[in-house]
Amino acid sequence: EEQLVQSGAEVKKPGESLKISCKGSGYIFTDYWIGWVRQMPGKGLEWMGLIYLGDSDTRYSPSFQGQVTFSADKSIGTAYLQWSSLKASDSAMYYCARPQGEGDAFEIWGQGTMVTVSS
Amino acid sequence: EIVLTQSPGTLSLSPGERATLSCRASQTVSSSYLAWYQQKPGQAPRLLIYGASTRATGIPDRFSGSGSGTDFTLTISRLEPEDFAVYYCQQYDNSRYTFGRGTKLEIK
């Protein structure tokens, strides 16, 4: 079964760094992109960007460029989303999702990682 | 950036009724890159429709998508209790995805 499994919920303080993960299984990791989607409490879905597991090529939404960093370890089929200095406004649910190809719909979703940033 | 406007914001219907959800784009969208998702409380979104009109694996045939250019529609022919959720459209253009703000389908 093809699936994405995300790391667990995080509680952090403003200014701290954080790296969350999304691990694929049941398919050839290096053939696919992984997308990241933010959902703030009670709000809609926001596309953050994409990373290609094969060569770590990235696409960032202009809204998130410079605010987060995508990385990947293709040897273990895992994509990462990283913050160097968290803000309270980063508190949200973060989903990873896999399209069939760049531009395609997100056919597989992770279960989400809840990030809470509070002093 | 292409903006997707979904309407209505909230739709109140009863089980058995027909639901029609709209997604309008600020510029022409390739039908190949228009998708619809369903999200229930506490769950990740689920892909319903891709390529504007193709049902994803396992999606019941009461769900259908149509449209082209700037106007797209998701239709649920006969609402089942499990269909009450939030629905999002999504498009891809010029290396960017965008989502609509969603339509909440609630029980009347």
C-alpha cells in the first residue's frame, strides 16, 4: 500500500527551530514529488511548495519562499519541512501529499503534523 | 497567480438532495490540472476528482466533476450522510498550485 507517514505533533517556543518529516512507503520514492500544505486552525488549505525526491529539486510558493526550507533524503524516502526560527503564526497543521507528477492532483496524503508555537 | 473562488461558502442541504459546488478561476485553467478534494473534521483531505472530471480510485459515482476554462463544478447527485464535509478545488499553473477557500456542505 502506498502511503505517507508524518512525524508526530510538536510544541515549540517562538524563535526555536524545527524539522518535521514525511516518509513514503509502498512506492519508488525517487520517482515522485512531495508537496507540503498548511492548514491554520479553522482555515483552508494553502500550498507551500514541492520537492522532488529524486534530485531534491524544489518549488516554493511565493508566500512561503524564505520562510521554510524543504529537504529530502532519498535513501530513506523521506521529505522534510524545516523552520529556522518559529513564530506563533506558524502554528498550524502541516500535511505532506504526493502528486502523480508535477502539476497533478495530490493523490496520497499524510496524516498531518500539528505544530504549536507558544511561549 | 491564479485565484480560485469557490461558491457558495456554505451550502445547507438534506440527505438525498443534489449538491452543486462552483469553482471559478481568475484566469483560464487547464482542465488537466483542476482537482477537487473532500475534507472531514480531523482528517486529511481526500482526492475526489482530477483532470476536472475523472473520479479518483474508490470515489462513488454520485460524485462528478465538469467544466473548463474558468468555470468548474463538482456535483454530488444524491447526498449521503457521509458527504457532509468541506470541499476544495485546486489548480496548477506555471509551477504553482493554488487552492480555493472551500465550500462547507452542511446538513440542513
